[in-house]
Amino acid sequence: MHLLAINKENYIGQADPYILESNGRFYIYTTGHDGIYAYESDNLFDGWKLHGKVFSHNGHSEYWAPSVIELDGTFYMYTSFEFYNDTPDKGGHRQTMHVAKADNPLGPFTDAKQILHPFSIDSHIVKNEDGLFLFYSTNRFDCERPGTYIVVDRMLDPETPAGNPVPVVVPTLDEDIFRRDRYKKGEHWHTIEGAFYFREGDWHYVMYSGNCYEQPTYYIGYARAKTDETDLTKIKFEKYPDENTYAPVLAANEFEEGTGHHSMIKFDGQWYAVYHARDYEDGLDSSAFDARNARICKLHVKDGIITAERYKDHI
């Protein structure tokens, strides 16, 4: 179900929505060409209003997939943008992870600091009893399935990764192919991105998006591990149901397409996914970047299994 209102006359897009609850109020941060935008509401399910741009930095562009955490009264935003002050990766990609901070959830977020090199995107910052961890996506080239994949690294403090990232979820399926023959004939580029980690009981989960939002097989899947380990860099996650089976939790259905890149919130004991998608009848160009808008649905999580409950006109 749609969560944020769509103004088709002046639409800025609602891609990669990240939800945060703070002091009983809810906030959603979204990707933007010229900065990160925020919405706010005192009700998870309705009443959302656009606050406006809460972060941009020195004229850079293409701000992607923020995540936000509150630590000791300071809000930290982890996001990437096109950064020309560093050497691009082997494929020419310049998206680079930065962290900015603010004293309230609506910013403005300032003092942006580069914390990773290109290519680094799609953060999820996580705090548990063992410390602070950063999930993000980066690229690899010389392997059987080259492309974007998810890693996790320990943070020494909110602005300093340890510099020892370990793989979490890698491409294993043809349904993970972002573009065929991208750099050379016969070498297909894969994409696993949009990590979201959470724990339920003894089970640890990393949900992710595979493929490309313009493709019909674009989807949200997950990897899991049953363990009492709390150092997230030491956990071996395994794709569900296995690395050879395409089994999406969310994918295109009869009323929406381009379903992906979500965040999650547990409210009154129920998990919800906040994700982006497009209605077939949105009236927006279905291939346009800005056609993605924020939705919400229930997620049921039990004994290592995640299922989604989705409706067009209600939750």
C-alpha cells in the first residue's frame, strides 16, 4: 500500500526509503538527485508530510540510499553520492560512502566525512551488544559472477570503519543479473544491494535487493543464520532457501512492479517493510528514476522464514 503521497506535477521520487522512529515520531529518508529528502509523521500508517531536503554536500549529485541512527543524542546519516575527489573503481563508478550528523532527525545533516572509497553504496548502520557495524555494497570484477555485493565491517566509532569488510551476500543467480554484457561480451554484471540486517530470537537476517529496479525479476530476498554470535563480521549468512533458488519475498505482482530496496520497523510486535515500487497505472513513466514511490506491507518472521503480506489498498 502507498505510504507517502505522490504529487505527480512536482515529483521528486521516493526511492530507497529508510524508516526511523525517534521519540514516538516517524521519519522516512529517501534518495534524491540533489540531496536526501525526509518525510515525517506521528503515525506510521498515515499523515506523512514532506519536510524537504535534509542533506546535500558541496554541489555533489546523485545521493543514494541513506540510513540513519541515533547515538548518544546525535543522529548520523550514512549515504553515498557522486564523489570526484577520489579515484573511481575499475568500472569507473564514483559513488562514495559518507557520514553526516545532526542534533535532530530532520537535520540539517552537516560535517560530511568520507568513510569509504568508491564504489560504496546502500548503507545499513547497526548497533548491537557487540558494537557498531556497517553493512554496505561494493563491487568485484574478476570472478565468476562479477558485480555488486554486500559486505559488513565493524565501526571503530560512528565515523571510522575498521577497514576489514567481509562478504555477506554475493550474486549466485541469473535473476541477480543487472545487465548482460556490461563491460565485455559474455560477462554479465550482477547486483546484490540494499542490505537490511535484523535479529529475531536466535535467527539473524540480512535482507537485500537483487537485479535492477527496471527489470521484471527485480526482487527482495534474504540470507539467514541461526547463531548466538553477536559479532556480525563473524556470522556466515546463507541465502534462503539456498544459493541456487530464486525465491523472492517481494517481487512484481498484479498491482505493482519494481519492488525493492526496503527498510524495516517493528511496531506493536509486528514487522513492517517500507519499500519502493511503481503502480502499473501510476501515470508516471515506468522506466523513470522518479517513478519509484514508498509503500508499506507486513512481514511475518518465524523460525528463519520471512513472508510478506501485501495489499493494494490497505496494510
